[in-house]
Amino acid sequence: MDSSYYCGMLVYAGIDEAGYGPMFGPLCVGASVFVLEEYNPDDGAPDLWSLLHTIVCKSRKDKHRRIAVNDSKKLKSGSKPADLFGLERGVFAFLDALHNRKPINDDSDFFKLVGSSVPDEPWFKNSTKVPVAVDAQELKINSNRLNRALENAKIKCDWLICDSVDVQMYNKRTSIESKAALNFSMAMNHVNTIMKRYSTQHPRIMVDRHGGRTNYRNDLQLCWPDAEIQILCEDSEMSRYRMQLEKSLATVTFASKSDEKHLPVALASMIAKYTRELKMIRLNRYFQNEIPELEPTAGYVKDGRRFLKEIEPFLADKGINRELLVRSS
């Protein structure tokens, strides 16, 4: 990577998760990174919704048909593939801007682009044609509009990634650490990668606050024992730290409702959610093929219990270990 490209610019990153609470499906943690060519630190955190207002908004329903970027829970309300429309429009537009129209024909292509591994279990074997809910021609138009807006604003969508932990690994990890610790570890893996990827550009990394707490310094020090970590702020609004590790410098901020205030966090949430949803489509399709009358599940506890009850006879008949499919906590 040509580090001179970033000289005097702002590297602005966001990290968020999807699938923290369900009993089925992976825990996914996404990250997005933008590079702003022109940035005045006195202006504070940039508002990318404002800078890209001609093409990006927060609402799912916009009379100008702009692309919604928001907390993923606000863009998907149902459990049917058609309900992915709001997520899919945004995710595909930004992926197209990043990868310069690299073809995405099925979910396997998508998983490769965002770096998300796919488990070996039979319910994850068969791929899904994408896009699922949005017309391909509309996606092309959206991508062209977004690319023009990014170019005019001198902003680059520079990196989109999603780490996934499947149920088997989730159960293994949570047998020795808490679910919160696993989620934090996954987020910090992204922080570490961003620090290395932009080692001389002092990235500003926004993370949705974990567990509502305000002190993260000790946890950061455990992740980076050799780093010098300075507390810049710890209050009810945010917890901000400056981390120096050899020649790498980064500012990491944990703030509540970050996905409402920082577009990179909202997009990270969308990448994580869309990744999880595609894997749940595979899971549901497998069991519906075996049990035709079975209704799909989003994997969350109340409906997940219904789903588990209905598939338990099949699991017993096939000798499938529940620990490969159902989270233990």
C-alpha cells in the first residue's frame, strides 16, 4: 500500500457486531474504513451522512431513493429474504465502490470479499445466489451514484471486513471466557489489523460501547501489553484512548449509539448483519429441505426454541450433535 496516499488525511474506521444474542447462527463483527482526503481536526468527527448527502441517508424510505446507512436493526425488520432489501442496497453499493465492480454472483463470492469463513457443517454447504432482494440493475445505478459522490467529496471507501465465529467455535470459546469477552476480542482483532494496515496514518477507530461500561484501558493493555495507552476521556458519553505501539499510533473510541453517530460504525453493523443473514439463509434452507413444513428462524431465543423443538427429531435421527448447531450460552 502506498502510504503517501494517506499523508495528511484522515483514516476513519468503525466496528460493530451482529448476532450477539441468538441461539443459532454465527456471531459476526464487521469493520469499515474510510479515508478522507481533506480533513480539519478542529471540525471534530466527520459527518459522512452530510458529506455524502446526495446519495446516502439514514431512512429506509427516502423520496430521492438514496442509500440507507444505519444501525442494521433499523434496516431489517422481518425474517424473509425480501426483508434484506435495505441492508443489501447499502452493503453492495459500498462493496462495489471498494472492489471496483468485482462480480458477486453468490454468497460465496461475498464471503470471500469480506473475509468471512464458512463452516464445514452440512447446513452451510450450498451457496445462495445474490443479490437476494434488490434488482441487479438498481444496484448498478446505486453504485454509480455512490462512486460519483465519494469522488466529489474526496472520500475513499478503503476497507470492508467481517469476522465470523460459528457455533462450534463459539461454544468452545465461551466455555473458557464470557460471551462479552469473545465479542471484545473479535472487535480488537479488527483494531489490531487497522493499526497495522494504516500504521503511519494515525487511524481514528470508533467502536460501539461494549456492555455499557466506561473503562477499557486495562482490557486494551491486555490486548497490547507493550503499548503506551493514554486515557483521553472516560465519561457517560464515550471512552477514548490513544495507543502507541512502536511506530503505530491509533485513537480508539468506545461510545454508546456509535452506529447513529458514525457512518463507518453503521456500515460495519450492516456488513456484519448481512453476513450473518446470508449464513442463516443457508441454515434455514437445509432444514426446510429436510422438513418441508418447517418455518425459517432468525435464530433469536424465543423463535429459536420453536425451531429447535421442530428439528430435534431430525437431529436425533441423523445423530447430529446439538453443540454444532445451538449455542450453549
